[in-house]
Amino acid sequence: MNIGILALQGAFAAHQRVLTDLGASVTLVRGVEDVDGLDGIVLPGGESTTMSMLLDSSGIAAPLRERVRNGFPVFGTCAGLILLAEKIIDGRADQQQLGGLAITARRNGYGRQIDSFEASITICEIENTFAMNGVFIRAPRIEEATGDVEVLGTVNGDVVLVRQGNILGATFHPELSDDHRVHEMFLKMVSRYHNDLEQAQEVRS
């Protein structure tokens, strides 16, 4: 599996270490040419408005937006989740969104850097419920999730991990934890996506 990590700005190195430890090949995405040949992509934490502008100026935004809209597997954490949100509260007027995730997200929903915290997250998947430590750094808050968005993780009633189709979004930083099960969840999504593509191609042929 070749997983891209958007590496224009933000905490991409920690994601790279986790994915490499899990046996995935990693491509750091810094230009349009890096998007081809990926099986999935991670949008890391960072500064969402800066990432938005760099996505646009690098030319990556348009092809990546099209892929996301067509079901390509993507995992957004913190600022990455903001980029995927259909609606943003307290965002800049010129901020460019990739969209695809039917949530409303509030930037810095828990406060500023000084208000960063850690908390135990309850994560529920089909036949699999577990708790893991979550690191929240200038984290966004999911104000609303609509449509077929699945709520997978909560902290004190707040939604912190969601999935919609092949999009996985976290308000926290799973790459800063020793528990890699959220990344494993994403890799399973990527594997299922490409298995389904192969089966569909076999049916057509």
C-alpha cells in the first residue's frame, strides 16, 4: 500500500513514522506529481488556513478535491479534518475546502494552544469497542454531523472521530499516541476500497 501524506505544512512526520511502522509505503505529497500512484492520503494537523492556501498555490487542491469527491480514501486529523468539512465556523472567507465530509467544524473549538489537553476516547466500530488516549492541540470541535456520517469516537459527549464512506476524520492527533489502531482502521478502509475496485473491474471484464 502506498499512502500519501500531505507535507506542505504541519505534523506530517509523525504520521509517516506510524504508517511505516504498520508496513505501509509512504509518499510525502508536496506537488501535483506526487498525487498519482497513491492508494490513499493523510491530511495531517497544522494550520488549516495556511494548508488551504498552500494546497491552492501548489495546484494540489483541484485534483485532490476531485479524488475525494469520487470516493478516494482520505484520513484528516485536526486541521486535516477542517479541510474536509463541508462547513466551517470561524474560518477565513478565502479558505479553500476539499469538502466531502458532511460535518460542521469549529476551528480551535476547545481554545488556543494553552488549552491543549489529553483525554480517553471511546471508539466504537462494528464488533470492536476500545479506549485510547487522544491528544488535542488547538483542536476543532465537530458541531454537527449529518447524512450518513458515522460517529466512531467520543469524549465527554463530544464527537471526535467520524467516518463517511472512505473519509476518516479525527479532531485529535492519533499519530502522537503509542496506540496505532486508528491508523490501522484507515489502512483497512484503503484495502477494502481497492479490493472493491478490483472486483468491479473483474465484473466489467
